[in-house]
Amino acid sequence: MSNVCPVCGNIKNRKIGLPKTNSISKNFLNYDYYVVQCLDCEAYFVSPEIHFTEEQWSKLYNNEYFGKQSAWLEKQRKKELISRFNRLEKLTKKKNISFLDVGTGEGKAIIEAKSRNWNITAIDIVDNRNIDSKSIDINFIKGNFLEIDLPKNSFDFIYFDSVIEHVLNPLEYLKKSAALLTDDGYVYIGVPNEDCLFNDVRKLIFNFTKQGNISEKIKPFDSPYHIIGFNYKSLKRIINNAGLEITILRNFGRKFEFLGNIPFSKDFWINLLFLFPIEYIGLLIKRDLYFEAFVKKTKK
């Protein structure tokens, strides 16, 4: 059973804690798993390596994975998506873009891409597209990205939004994307920041509630099923190791999420009085919740 870091290949690591489980994943666990951190690149991952079948992964990522979202959050996510795609068009200076959406989920990205008349290919291990995105005439492929034969040097924009933290071999995903990318194309990577201030606060809460043995980093066996975790160092390392280079790297987080709750409800007050101050301080000290990066092929 492998303890090798999936980002840099180092075998030395330190234990962070035990992973949380839920009613679905606990039926698959045949080993004593730990969340660990690589002592070289600082990536977080699960040890020993997870060995679930494709059917078991599909059960984890069933339709319930995409919970109902507030109108405010839906609006924010759409604004973020439009902003990313606008930025891509400015970077590439192209309009007729060949777009590959890996881990398409509900299909929000392909709906936006279609509105721009992009040429779209979408891939996911399960088909959780909503009705609107299923009505779009695109090339949708159900399967594992690494096992699908795609033409090299053919995509102007490859989109990994909340994807590489979910896979056992993220470096292979990015290496393949580099091979599929046109010379002037870009890959978008969106991942959580595991060294965000919010996780430090979570650890304090775990210690206070006598759950100090539970890892505050990544949640491999409980939604959102993150099995790899990144900070600044490990994200930059995996991008470089994949033969890619960073054009834009941003640390960010959504603010005012309390507006997505029923006014003056319990969740409203928790978000306003507890989460909002933590995330705002995290923004100021550059330890916010998420990273996004636009990367391209390394110049030879």
C-alpha cells in the first residue's frame, strides 16, 4: 500500500489526524486510513492510498452530492464563472474556443460555454448534469479522464474547477492536460486552500470538543470527498511538475455568504457572526478559502 506523495513522489510524511466518515463511505473502508502531509511539497493526502471500485466512487458522487443552493449562492457562482471565462478570452484573444470541461458535474460551465459558441467536450465519471445542460448539443463522455483518448494539442481551454482535489493521481491529470493543450491555450485550476485560516479555527474547535484526533484538513470519506489537499507550495509544485507554468494565481473566498441564508435564521447568524469575520481576516492575511490559477505550457 502506497505512502508516496501524489504531488512530488516523496515517501516522508507526518500524520495530521483521522479522516471523518459518513454512512456511505464507512461501508468501503477496509484499512485504517490517516490524513498525512508530505514533508517535502507540503501536500495533504490519504495514507494508505484509497482503493475504491468505480461503482463505489459513483455511489459517493450520487445526485445528492449536489445539494440545493440558495439563490444568492447560485448568483455568486454564475458571476464567478462569467468572470473566469471573460478572463480566458482576454488571455487567449480567441472567440472560437475549443473547451474541455473535466468533472462537469451539474453542467453550469458548459451552459456558459455554449452561450459563447465554444466547441465543447465534457467529461465526468457519472452523469449529474441538470436538465438545462443535458439539452445542449455537446460531446459528453462518461468515464475516467485518464482512460479517454483525446486528440493532443487540440484544446484552447481545459477546465478543472474543484476536480484535482478529488482524484488519486492529480499530477497525471495535469500532465495529460498539458499534452491536450494548444500552444497558446490555458488550463484553469480551482482548489481549496487547506492552510486557510478557517481550518485553523476548525482544529481549535475539534480540540475544544475532544475530537483532536480528527483531521481538519481534507474530507476524503465525507462530503465533499477531497482526497488531496493543497497550499501555496504544493499547488505551485504540482503545476511545475506537470510541465505547466502559472500566468495568474489568486487566493480568494466568497464573502457575505450569510446573505444566502434565511434572514435572522440560525444559519444566518452563524455565518454573519462566526464565519464572516474568519474569512475576512483570512482575506487580509492571504489565507483565504480557495485558490484559482490560469496556467499554460512551460516554454521550452
